[in-house]
Amino acid sequence: MNPAIQAASIAAWNDEEHVAENRQKYTEKFNKVIDILSSTLPVSKPDASFYLWIRTPIADTTSRTLLRDYNVSVLPGSFLARDAHGVNPGANFIRLALVANLDETLEAAQRIVKFCR
């Protein structure tokens, strides 16, 4: 490998500042979103993830209505699993990825609460 590329690789792999910053941003998102959603849905902070896995009181496929009427996109849990012995373990769950910026993420959480009410 070219020595210049090696030096650049070493510098990139040794830079952890952006990792710490990203962790801090996700911690803030998780804490604030959970605070908003917990009044309506059973939600808890995962040990390690960039999304929330939330049990829903209604069919997870109603997430299409959430997208259509509230412009919030979540993934139905049943889309992430398959039926086994007549049961889909992802049914009645949604996956909410916290990948947007903080303001957009908080607005989405508030829209989900409105949808649920």
C-alpha cells in the first residue's frame, strides 16, 4: 500500500472525536424521543442501536396511515420477520430509526403521539 494512503488510513482510524460526538447525539435523541413517546406507547432505550423497537396496540401495518396522514415513516415489524407456526414475531411492533437530525426526529415523535391519540 502506498505510504501516503497508509498515513491517511492511520489518521482516519485514530480519530474518535466524531464517534464520541455521534454517540452524544444519539443519546440525546433517544432520551428526548422516549420522553415524548412514553406518554402514549411502551418504549424503552435499547442497549445498543440507532432505532427504537416499539410494541403497538394496533396492527403494525397501519404505519401506512402514519406515513400518509402524518408524513412519518416507520417500518412495520412484520416486514422484518416471517411467519413461524402461524405467528409473525414482528407483528404489532414498529421500528423507528433515529437517523434524522434532532429537530426532525422530535417532530416525528410528536406526530406519532398525535396519531396514537
